[in-house]
Amino acid sequence: MDVGLLGRREECALLDQMIAAAGTGQSRVLVLHGAPGVGKSALLEYMDSAATGMRVLQAAGVESEMELAFATLHQLCVPLLDRLTGLPAPQREALETVFGRRAGTPPERFLVGLAVLSLLSDASGDRPLLCVVDDAQWMDRASAQTLGFVARRLLAEPVALVFGSRQPPQDLLGLPELEVTGLKDADADALLQSVTRARLDRHIRERVVAETQGNPLALLELPRGLSATRMAGGFGLLHADTLPGRIEQSFLARIDALPEQTRLVLLIAAAEPVGDPDLVRRAAERLGITLATALEDGTDGLLTIEARVTFRHPLVRSAVYRAADAGDRRAAHLALAEVTDAQADPDRRAWHLASAATRPDETVAAELERSADRAQARGGLTAAAAFLQRSVALTIDTPRRVDRAVAAADASLQAGDLDAARAFVDSADRDAQSESQRARAHLVRSMITFAAGLDKQAPPMLLASARRLEPLDMELARETYLTAWCAATLATADAGSAQAISEAMRGLAPPHGGPRALDLVIEGYALLITEGRGAAIPVLQRAVTALGELPVQDFLKWGWAACSVSPVVWDDRGMREIFTRVVDRVRAVGALTELPLYLSGLGTMTVLHGDLAAAAAIVAESEGVDAATGVPMAQYTKLLLTATQGKEAEAAARIAAVIEQAEADGQLNAVAGAQWAAAVLHNGLGRHDRALSAARAGVGTANLILCQWMLPELVEAAARAGDRTVALGALDSMVEAAAPCDTDWAQGLLARCRALLSDGAAADGLYREAIERLERTLLRPDLARAHLLYGEWLCMDDRRRAEARAHLRTAYEMFASIGMEAFAGRARDRLQAAGEPVRERSAKTRTVGTPFTAQEAQIARLASEGLTNPEIGAQLFISARTAEYHLRKVFMKLGITSRRQLRDALLDDTAHTA
């Protein structure tokens, strides 16, 4: 009887379907999960045997290897490493770095994911692939994140990727899953009868089946060693949730019956996760054990040593290890450390040494610290934190222990474990021996507070850290001041902290060798708060130029805090150039964690420029990042896009949902961003009272940039709603924000706002100035709105109706071509009221009229610009094969057969819908 597959016909049929689909180029992913012993491994073995004609790659998570970065991923990819040369250079270098084949800067984890995706896609070109990862609950975090990314991006590759796990790991949540449950009663009863010597009463059999919940391993293991009398009386499990423990106890009873030397061999094998027979043999010899002698009477089927060392079940490994005497465990680890190659496998050797240590040991602590450095160099943040945490516990010297505790806290923070970070920074604070140690510990504590979203607490803590760091590390102090300033002005609207931080920044000594980009940003931001825009603008304009040359690594480090410079100085072209360049570079290095932040800035800028199709593509890319990483992204660009499009129902629903959630979370900036979108929407619809309410609420809580962009909405809403007092107050704020900056963006919007509150020739001149200025910018929506407002104003003079119609017609045509439905409707109504009938146009809100998906539209646009499939895949974090798959669908929808026809087809499609 094939026990493992007993009663698994439906599950086997599903796995057969997955294999068949992969064989025809349709990727399939599945997470098999269920209790220990329920049959997951048997199903994975079935899939392996059924995958005829496929190449099978296998890996398994190992509990003792959870701290070794990319250990499981390396198992899976080792057979494919000869294909690395075929990958694009950044992807090849990323994999070579994480697998320790080359030295380099830590690669972004999602670039590693894209590299693995490309590697699997390339390998599947020869024949379909089956990738099997068992015991996924024990994957190291770096492998889990990478394979989760890959699983979410597989689409058109002949690849089946299957995980077996007790519970789906956090990084695999949301993937297709199948819970493997116990056998049905009839199958369980048949299995039980096959392994019991005594004939059992029907009621006893039913009780045993019920209490084991049909778990096959429980049905096989628990009757072992029980007398016929005990079986006949029913051995009665206590609770179903104690099954793993009871099964383990069954294994323990069998282990206890083995000779001492045999048990020690099992312990060495349990502590050695690689499954290398030679390592086990040599470690056993270190303990005076001859493997052949120890195993001559067998292991009761618990352990097999052939090409690899394998246990009957993972529960056997855990039972052996946990039941062993602590001294025996340390001896086994020490023996394994002594036979592990210090050059080829230094991290595993260090971990064995740490497990063997009985007291603090500086030699071992230093080894662990070096392992942490290697893990960080490979991008294994969780592994680095684990090595450093263990290193702290083994350090004798107090100052050195404090240094390592600070490093462990920082690594834990980077790995996202805020509780562990707090615990180690508390330890460092308690034992600090110098001001340098106290200052660095305080900095980590401040960053933990910032990361935790405690917006009001973070700025003063970061300010204190920066001050303490000044005499110790001026470069780090400057970066900390910048973070503090942004926490006070961009993450929150904390005027008191912003003033104190800015004054402290102004007191910094001039940098040696002249100011760099960081220094100019710090100086300009400080002047902005302490002296006003007039003093700050010249410095910040120099900063915009310097930022254009900033290396991508610096942008990933602190550039997020500098991206507000170009909006502050009302530089629309500088804003486009900086965000476009940074997004391209962040994409190139695979920094998906940082990419959404820069996509949000690029998307907002693109909406302000009136390219709503491109903005929609940016939103789609951000949502793709969301799907790939499992991390929800901010809705700012999507809110502004739908509000600018004038999609009332969709925009209103999103705005309300964001405000409700953000208010509950205390995220005032998110509330302000939603209120800005609401003001744009309602001004477009001509509902100025509602726009006024939204803009007033938003300005009251908005950060520096949001407030700047919201003021024109507030001026227009208040002026049109008849609230002159509020309008004049908003205009004063607008003058303060824009007057010192002589750019066409600033002066054009300022002239438009002033015109709304002026009369006669003054108003006429201001409207003309606004149009003239805005015509020289990239801001087509604002230019169209200037024409609209001027046309509405001209309509009040019957003698200028013809002139009014010209401006209203221009506004309507611009709004319709951009895709601003609400504003187009408002312009159309005014134009008709002025005596000119209007045939309604279809707003062009997409790149093409054909109903493409968002990803198809992105791929069509990139392909029409000349990008190859690998280049498209690298930019969108998909495989080249998936890019090709989507492009074929685009060709079908457009009725074309080649890339040469694509650009013309897209232009024709757009023309038909304009």
C-alpha cells in the first residue's frame, strides 16, 4: 500500500493539472500546507515522479539554517548556476553576490528576485521546470522573500513552483494554496488496520481515527510498541492539537531503544543541516565513533545515510535534537565545527561554534560578527541581525559588547524586527562606556521611533541624536539632521520641532572643500524655516543642480529627503528630470522597497503635467510592486489621478476610504493628500463649497509641499464660493510661498490666484500674465484652468463674449485632450452658456483606445519606444517571457504582427478615440 498517497486522488489530480499546465507554458504556483505527518511530503514526491519530461529542482528549509541568508534559495538554484552568464549583468552580479561567488555591495533583494525569475525562465526554455520546496516554514527569511517575489511574477513560463509547509510563511501569503487534511474515515480505518496486529473493536477504531484526525503519520507511529491489550482498550490521545508532540514522543521511544553511539550519530545528523554523509562521518570520528559500527544494527528506519543523510520525517530530526542532553548537543556542534571548512563555509562553522559555546567566548563572537558582515554584504539583513544578536551574548569585553549590541539593534531595525531592536538598544544604553556609544545607541532608538510611525516623538529624538553626533561623526550628524527635518516638515506638520531643527542646522560649521548636494539641501531647508523662502530659494536652486549628479546609492541613502527641493523652488522641469532619473536608477538596481516612494513623486508630477495615461502606467507599476512585495503602497498618485480625471464616483469613494483609514492611524499627511484630491475634484465639478471645505481642512494639516500645492485650490474655491476673507488669507500664504521664486510655475499660479481676487484692468492683466507664464511650463492642466477662469471672468462683460468663447474653447479642448472630464464639463457648460454649441468629445484618458490591461498598456508603450523584452522585463520586474506573452496579446488586440507596426498602430488607435 502506498501509504503516503492513500485517499489522495483529488490532490494528485490537481498536481497533475499543474504539471500539464506548466508543460504548455502556463506557470503554476501552489502552497501545500497542513499538520506534520499529514502527507505533504508524499504529495511532493508524487509530483516529482509524475513530472516526466520536466526538469526537477528541489530544496528544503532546515530549522537550524533559518539564520543563514539565501540557504534554501542556494539549494534550489545550484543546478542552474552554469546559466548565470546568460543573465543581464546587474542580475548576474546580484546572484553571484548573495551566493558568495563574488564580493560587492549588497544587492537589493528584489533584484535578486528578478534574477532568480530570469534564471528559471531561461532554464525552462530547454524543458519545463518543476521547483519543489519542502518544509517551507523553515526557509531563511531572505529565501522566503525572494521565492515569494518569484512566485508572484511567474506567468508565461513553463514552470510549476510548489511549496510544502506546516503553515504558509508570511512571505508566501496570498499565493494559491491547498490545505492537506487528514484521511477520510474509511481510508484512515484501512491504514490503521494495516499496522495493528490485534483486531480492534469498531468503536475503538473510530475513536483512534477521530483523535488522530486521520493523520497518516500518527496512525502509523502511535500504535508502535503498544501491546494488543493497550490497543484494544484505546490509547486515547489527549487533544488533537497535541498530535505533533505525541508523534514526536513515539519517535523518541524508538530513539531511546537505540544504542548510545547510534543515538549520537542521529544527533550529529540532526545538528548538521547540509545532509553531507562525509561531514557526519568525520564529526562522528571526532567523538570516537565509527559510523559503520554505530549503524550496523540499523536505526529502526529513522535515518538513512546514502548519497545524502535523510530522516524519516522532520519530526524525527527535531525529536532527536530536543531530547538530547545539552552537553551532547554542544559536543556534536563542536565536532561539526571542527570538520566544517573555515574557508568554504565560514558562516555555518561560526554557527556551530556558537551552538557549542558554554560561556562567553571572544573568538566565537568575532567569528559571528564577521559572518554578520558577510550576510549584510549579501543582502541578508535577517541573518546579519541573528549573527550579531548571538555575538552580543558571547562577548566578554563590555565596550565591545555595547558596540555589537548597537550593531545588532541597527541590523534588527533594518530587518524590520523593532522589538528585538529595542531590546538590544536598551542593553547598549545600560552598559554604554562612552559618549560615542551612547550617541549611536540614541540614534538607533530615534530611528526605531521614526520607523514605528511615532511622528510627534521622532523629530525631537532625531534632533538630539544629531547634536550628540556632531563632535563624533559630522557626516552622520548631517544626515541625521536632514532626516529629523523631513520628519518634522514632510512626515508631519510639526512647526515647533521644524524651527528647532532648522536653527540647529544653521549653526553647523561649513563643510571642508565646499558644499556638496547634502550640504546645500541642509542649508536651504534650514533657511526655508528660519529666514523664509527669499533666503532659501537661491541655495535650494543650487541644490537642484547638484542633485542632478547625485549617485544612486546616495539617493537610496538620503535622497528621499531631498526630492522635495525642486517642488519647493517651483521648478517643474527640474522635478521631472530628478524623479525620472532617480526612478530609472532605482529600477535598475532593483530597489523595490524604495521604488514606490519615487514612483509616487514621479506620478504626482506626471499628473500635474497632464499626462494622465503615463500617470496611470505609473500607478499600475506601483500596484505591481505592491503585488510582488506584499507591501501596500500609498494611494496618493491614484487619488490625485482619479480626481484630476473627474471620475466622481470612483474618486469620492477612494478619498473617503483613505481619509477614514488615515484618521484611524493618525496619518495626518495622508488625510491632507486626500483632501487635496477632493478639492481638485470638486473645483472641477464646480462644487466650490465642497472644494472649499476640503481645501481648508487639508491646508490645516498639510506638510510644506502639500500645502504649497493646495493653496491655489483654496484660493479658487473660496473666491468662487464667495468667501473673500478666506480667499485673501489663502492668497497671502500663496504670495509667501511663490513670490520669492521667479519661475513661470510659481509666478503663473500666483498671477492666476491674484486675478481671481482682482477687478477690471488689473484682473485682465493678471489672467494674461498667468496664461503667458504657464504656457512656458509643462503644466498643461494649470494652463487650461487659467484659460477657463479667464473665459469665465470675460463672460461677465457682454462686450467680450467672443473673446470669452475663445478662451473657454481652448480650455475645453485642452481638458478633453488631457482627459479631465469634470473640468471639461465645466468648460463646456460655460461655453454653451456663452452662446457656442459644443459637440461633446470623448475624453482621451488612456494611451490607446483598445481595452488593454494596465500592464499591457505599459508593455505596449515601452515596446513602442524600442525596448527589448529583457529590457521591459527588467523595468517592470517581470521575466522577458512574460513581457513577450503580454506583447503578443497587444498585437492580437491591435491586429498587427510585428514591433515595426506597433508605434503606428498605437497612434492610430489614439486618434480614433480622441
